[in-house]
Amino acid sequence: MDEDSKLTRSKRAWAEAGKFLTGRTSRPEAERLPPGQHLVTNWPVLDLGRQPEVRPERWRLTIDGMVARPLTLDWPAFEALATDERVSDIHCVTSWSRYDNRWAGVATQRLLAMVEPRDEAEAVMLHGYDGYTTNLLLADFAAPDALIAHRWEGKPLHRDHGGPARLVVPHLYFWKSAKWIARIEVIGRDRPGFWEVNGYHLRGDPWAEERYSHRAGRRPTNTRAPIRSYPHDAADAGHIFWRHAF
């Protein structure tokens, strides 16, 4: 990944300036549209300037790291898994939101049940076919509405939007939902991915306006944000979700 590209420099400047920040916080149960967001009806295409062409016959998804049973799925094996459907809103850190997106794919809880993360695992690092990385706490990755999606609005997910398969974690800003997903690395401690190294927040809760990790060059001292936007008991989430029977 090019950390000195024009796009990266621009986004780094946004982080330094606190672009789009309103200084206001809310909660999803109280306010559907997060602070500083505006609604769109289209789906804008945002990437790092490279859209890898990953044909299904060459696609592989590896889940490894701190797991009992590392796994690699090819496309037929992935499609053969039970299909989970979700309807969710998405919120981009560049300030747009889109309501009621219909997804089909495989729930992250289902995948975690297959690999059995170790008790000491706390986070995941997502790796895309374009070289992109982003981090999530394991509890966020295992949220009930999170999935690896291969269909949107009833159609195969287009390459522009991360097809053939991408992560969807709708309760966080959408840069956390890695496109062209290639690997899910289960790790012991949360560590920053591409945009997080370049000034973006480690967690990215839209209702807490967790867009950026620092202002005016001041790096955060706390690298683990509390889980706050769930309708369930997040304290146990990272340890029990994937142990459910599917």
C-alpha cells in the first residue's frame, strides 16, 4: 500500500484538520443518522485507486492466526455455506450514509464458529486483495449484523464495491468493512491497519464520531475504545458469539 499517495496525504490532512467533525455524539437507538452524516440514495465508490479483479475461480478466503482450526475456503465452498441475509444502514467516514441495504452472505459468527478463536484473542486484522488492511475488535467483528457479503440488493456484489465478497460491519464507519476480502487474521491485541496508521480511529463508532485518532499531530494514548453501541452485552460478545450452533 502507498502511504504517500495523493489520496493518502489528503485523508491524513482531513484527520489533522478534523474534517466533518461536529463535536456531537448520539446513540443508534436514539438517532438513526449519526452526527455529521447526510443521506444519499446512490452508493458512492471509494477505494485506494486500485480495484483488483478477483475471479471467483481464483478467490480464496483464509481465516487464521489465533484460532484452533485455520481455514481456507474457495468460492464453491464459501457459496455452499448457509446464506445469511441482513438489512442494514451504512455510514462512510466521508459523511454520507445510505439506509436499508439488503445483503446476502455468510455471517461472521458462522465463520468464527468454524475456526474457534482462542480465549486470548481480542481482535482481527482484515486483509484485502488490494493490499488494504483494517483492524476490528473481535466483539465488533462478531456482531449479529456483520457478514461477509457476496450479494447486494439481490445481485452479485460488483467489483466496484468489493466483489466478489467484502466484509460488512454496519455499526462502524464503512472503512472498517474491508473490500475484496482475502484474509481474516485473528490476533491477540488490537493493532492499526492502513487508515488507522494514517490518522483514523482504531474503532470507528459513527455515533461517537470516532472518525480520527488524533488532532494537530497528537496521537492517542488509549488504543482500545470501549464498546458502546450494541443492544447486547458486549462484554461477553467476543467469547460467546461464535460458540452458538448454526
